Amino acid sequence: MDPLDPYRRFQVDEFTYLTLSKTSLKINGPKSNEIDFYYILNVDVSDVLTITYVDQLGAKNEPVNALQYPVSADQKDQAASWAKHVLQLAYGSAQRCKRLKVLVNPFCGSALTKYRTFAAPIFAVAHCEVDVEETRYKGHAGEIAETIPLDAYDAIVCCSGDGLPYEVFNGLARRKDALNALSSMAVAMFPCGSGNAMAWNLFGTDDPSLAALGIVKGLEMPLDLVSVTQGDSHTVSFLSQAMGVLADCDLKTEHLRWAGDARFLYGVLLTIARNTKYPCQLAFKPTVGEKDSTKTSSGKVSQQLTSLPLKYGTVQDDIPEDWEVVPHERLASFYTGNMRIVAKDTNFFPDALPNDGLLDIMIIDDTISWAHSLEAIIQLPQGKCHDLKDVEMRKVAAYRLTTWKPDGDISVDGERYPFEAFQVEVHQGLGRVLSKSANSYQTVGV
């Protein structure tokens, strides 16, 4: 028997029937409608049957809508059973009534207004327990994550761009119980920045109401995190590391945030026009058919993340013997991605997976012609990097980049790092995020 049979059709009045399909609720009657189960937030039964859902076709600043039908006394038991079944279809394996620690960056555009307009009503209808706190200064989110009680919340929600998730992951990593904290506390983004890469990868959108819905319906997914050692520091990255064109076009266009995604294109064109190159040496751990050479840190680095073990030592240790060392005297751009999408409409790393223990590296030398540069600008964001002969792509589990030039820009998750050698290794599946899928990145809207 079809498991939907007992609930498939519920008559609420003489003319209106509520019908359940495999993917949606259909309202058949004078006011016909169809609502995908994913958009349904709650179903309440009293003297009225109330179906509350996220309405993408509704008023611009009113993300929540509701359908209401009177319920007679002899309908209540049936209505209650029907409502319970609809909620099971609406949430599936997603945790309901999540306990959320919400961090709002008030310096990030209109983050507070966006949260109050879009996220707060959706969280309330979904019966989430919410604790909201505004960050007061750079690094504050990391300090909060460093001391947050792990058993009090199911997720930390960052109302910001990608900067706050970076702080939160690093705060969790500085804890004495870092391994447990990173593997148990989920991190999510309510997008309020210019790039919003985390939201694009995990929810397939930067629409505020859909992202809030994604958090409510979000499934926990393991995420690779990356240790970055540089000088005497040890930090964590969740998104990307860059040097050259793509680092310049990010860090040198901060004053153009008002231009949105166009500032990145401007930065690329400007850097290419200057014909800038960044000679360096790249050493990396091969990923196939090689003996695994591991070592512990030499102790030269005063580590801030004492609980995160390093298989390959730090940037101050000798390069492991089984690593491949390649000089790049004419490097124009070095870019490493842990996620597919680095900003809206920029699917740079189509082969990236959330927890395979590998990073995708993209290398472009300055020998690339103007014509091929323009072709790359068009094709790289579309995930067609493998079709470009001037673009080298590879997967690695760890690498070290040693700069030979006295100055330049290095970007880690959009944050400026000193222009000096750094070493990276992947901690497979160590982090936790809320995602629309429990096992893959999203590409919707790209």
C-alpha cells in the first residue's frame, strides 16, 4: 500500500481538498495552490489548520505566508495526524527546532536589518531557539566560538560575509577541545556580504529568505578544514588560499565593495594589464600511488592551535622527502579552493568535494596571452577551467608555497596574510556545516 494513502487527500471544507504528492502539497479548490514540502515551515492544528511556509512569490520583505482552514471538532484528530505526517515530509531527516547562536556583524552592510526582516520570522515560525549577539570588533566572533558551550547550541549562524565563518572556525580551533568542538558544532551562513561563498556552496543561493530556510532545513555535513602555518602562526581555512591575480583582485578592491561582484572582474583586468608575476616555489604532497611521509612539528612554531595535529609538520620544518617540488618563475596566479563556488556566478572548482581530504589548485603563468586571459575570465567562473590550456589544475592533500618576490598579497578566506612562505594541509571532514545536502556542494544558480 502507498504509505501516503491514509493522508493523501484531506477535505477541509465542501470545496477544498489538500492533496499530498511525493514532493508537494496541492490545494485543490477555489484558491488552488501548490507548495513544495521543502518550503513548509510548520503545520498547526487548533480550531484552525494553519500551514506556514516560505513564499518566494509573496511580498518582497515578507518571506513567510500562511494558509488557514477552519477545523470542526470531529476533524481535529484527523487534522492532527495529517499535520504530523506533513511535517515529517517537510523536514525529512533534518533536525527540527534547532538551537541557534546567531552572530550578526553590524559592520557588514545591512546585516541586522536583513536578519530581522528575513531570518528572524522564519526561525520563529520553525520554533528555533535563537540567541542573537552582535559582534563588536574584528575577531569577536572567534572569541565567542572559543568559549561557547557546545551542548547549548546546535549551530552557530553567521550573519555576514565569509569573514565571520572564518573567525568562528578559528575560534573553535583555538579551544583545548578543538577536535571535539570542530566536529560537533555546525557552522552556517546567513548571507550579508559581497561574495557569500559559503551560502552559495551549501544552500545554492544568497537569497536571504532561502538561506534562512536552508538553515532551518539544514542537514549536518562534514567539511574538510585546512591548517595554514606561516611564520609562528597556525590558523584554519575553510574556503581558499590565493596569491597573485586573484588575491590582488580581492584584497586590492576592498574600496569597491559597493560595486558588488564586478569589483573582482575589475581587479583581474587591472592585474593582467600590469603584467605582474610572482616567482615562487611550490611543493606538494602527491595524492596517488605515493608513500605517505608524515612527521610531527619540530616545535619551532609557537602553535596557537595546540589540539590540531599536523601530519606534515609546519612551514618551518624541512619539506617531506616524498613531496614534489616545482619552481614557478613566472607565476601570475595561484588559487586553491576547498569549495566549488568562490562568489556568485564563479564556479572555479567544479570538482571540489566537501570531505575528500583534498584541495583543488589552479595555477596560471604570466605567459598567458591577452586573448587567453579574457577567455579565462569568461570560462573559469563557469567551471570550464579544464578546457583552458594555459590553466594547470591539480588535487593535493598538502602543499607549501615559498615566495621569491619581496612583496605582494596572500589571501586566506579573503583575509590578508603576510607575503611570505606558508604551508597547508587538509584535516579531512573535521568541520561541520549545515547544508541543503548531507554529502555534496550545491551548484544551483551558477
